[in-house]
Amino acid sequence: MIAAFVAGTVVALNAVAHQFQAGAAAAALPGSTASPSASVPASSTPSVPPSPSASAVPAAPPAPPVPPAFDKTAHSIDDPNSIWVVVNKQRPVADGANFVPPNLVDLPSDMPDPLGYMLRSDAADALHSMFAADKAEVGTQLIAQSGYRDYGVQVRAYQHYKDALGVAGADKTSARPGFSEHQTGLAMDIMDTSSGCDLETPCFGSAPSGVWLAANAYRFGFILRYPADKTAVTGYEYEPWHFRFVGVALATEMHNTGVETLEEFFGLPAAPDYAG
Ligand SMILES: [Zn+2]
């Protein structure tokens, strides 16, 4: 009886926590794609101080405007409600056992989504545009293969691999519960209908759609999260199908500066493996 009562109480408290978190998250994130031009740093002071003799000298032409530096603090990298959250083997989803992303939606019906995965609405809208652009520019049809996965799904998936392969084998195959970027609702594994590739080999990376996505995903606010040469940084083998929504501002800045991973862009430690 006591155990049943306690269990029931915990379930009820978890349900309350869920509601609170979802409500707070929705309130805290009115819009997610911040424009870098909206935040001009206060430090952009005039470079030439006024001189007492300046009045005797013809006025110099005004200096060309200096573009504002990209504000790396515009969104949190710790809050899992943030589109910039960085999740890796050293940075689990905060309160992962209870976290549910805000504004999860089904994908539009014109996007092949055989397993019915959801995404956050801002990521879903961007993915919809990206699928349409791929069709127009490459002529292929993309497939949404795997999107939001909740904590419970990850518990079962990891346990399945752990039973079959042991911890080392499971860690190569599946993220531990609470450590999957898919739990943020901002990641999608993408395939196409024509290449014959799958989620097991690098094949998609050299298929027309895979090549196009790697080069163009930033236009829609996505990054290729696990590049081929960044395993030591990300902790994951090359995954040419795994795209992460971070918003157009950050994806474009990373593209323009040639920085491929969130860890490097935000100056975070490499995360080749779990802490323990
Ligand atoms: Zn993935």
C-alpha cells in the first residue's frame, strides 16, 4: 500500500512538473529565430575620439558601418527549451527524465514521415521548406526518418542494445537516455526515396540529396550535426542524415565562419565519450 501510494504520488508530481515545464517553456520562447542585427553590442563605440583641433580640419568621410558581432549569448546553450541548446555525451538534456519540448507538432501531410515522428513547430516549418527546396533544386524526395524521441523511448532503445551488445556496444549504437539530441525535438534523421541508402552507412553523404543538404541546410536553419571528421569533438561517427535545427541566424554564422560543430562554435570541451 505504501509503495503504491508513493508511486502514485510520484506519478502525479511528474505530471504536474510536465505541465508546468511545458507551460513555462511556451511562455519563455515566443519566437526562436533571432536576427543578429537586433542586438548591436554596446561596445561599438566611435573609433576616433573628438579632437580639439578637429574644427580646423575638413571633416573626414564617415567610416563605413561595422557589422555587429554575432551575439553568442542571444539564446541559452544549456536550457533544453532553447534552439541553441548543446546536447552531447558530456551535456545531457537538463532534467532529461521529465523534459518534453514545447510546441511539438506532427509534420505536414505532404512530407513523407513513415513512422509519424513529431518535431518542434519551428523546426518542422523549416524542415518543410527544406524538403520543398530539395525537390525543386535536386529533384529528389526527402523522407523524415526519425525526429522527436521521448525519454522513455530512449530508455527502451538503449536497454535493448545494452542487453544485446553490452555497454560498450550499446554506446556505439544508441545515445544513453537523457543524452540524445532527438529528445530536444530539434533533430531529424533524413533519407530520400531514390538513393537506396539507410541509417547504417555513410552512403547518404555522397547521394545527391545528402550532398545538397550538407551544403544548403544552413539556409533553412539546420546544421549537419555529426560531420565525418569531427568524431573526436562530437562523440559520434559521421551521420550524413542527422540534421539539427538551430535557426537561420546561427546556422548561417557557422556556415560563413566555417565552424562545423556547436562545441567548437561555443568554445565547449570536446565530448568524445560519457563522463562515466
Ligand atoms: Zn539522429
